[in-house]
Amino acid sequence: MTTAPRAEKLTLFLVEDEESTAILLKFLLTRGGYTVVHAADGQQAQTMSDQMPPPALVLLDIMLPYLNGLQLLAHIRQKAEWQHVPIIMLTADSNERDIQQALATGANDYMVKPFNPRELTARVQRFLKVAS
């Protein structure tokens, strides 16, 4: 009996500075069958985004050291090859002005922490089904 070759895992780019939140998200996403590339601050994320191929999806915090998530979002959206990558803002920032700015700058969705893991997984899956 032969098994079909396993499809390559989709890569998600996680930009999160809170270590405990990053660990939880990496666990949830790898358990869901994804490969997770993690950046712990905005400057590291910007460098990584300039060097890596576009991921299937980005999970992006706003409140980050060195370069905030809104600045990073604008940087990512200027990159032609990243134009169609879904970006979900996942942040404790519930400021209405920041939500509007994130969506206007190119975020596809916005979730406020603390988040429901099932809801997050459902939103990720929704964007990845649309993208495929």
C-alpha cells in the first residue's frame, strides 16, 4: 500500500513580541499543520520580510519594539510580491483609530487580544481557502 505524497505545509509569518503569546500561537498553528516563521520585534520582521519569500499569511501585532506593526504593515504592502498575502492584525490595541488605520493600510482582518483560539484558527483557514 502506498500513500500519496503529503502536500507541502503552508508557511505563516508570525510577528509577536510577547513570548508567551508567541509560544501559544506557534503551538496552535503548527498543530493545525502550518509551518510558522516567527519574528520577535518589528525591526527583525522587516529584515525577514525583505529576505524571505511571501508566506501564505501574516499574523501581525501592532505594539512591537523598534518598529510598530502599522509601520511594518505599510512596509509589507509596498512589496509587490506580498500584495496579495492576507494579513491579520492580532493585538491588544482596541483603539478605533488604529483599527481603521490598519484596515486602510492593507490589513485584511483585525482581532483583539485576548483571542479565542478557535476563532483565530477559523479566520486563518478562511483566508487560506480564499487564497488557494
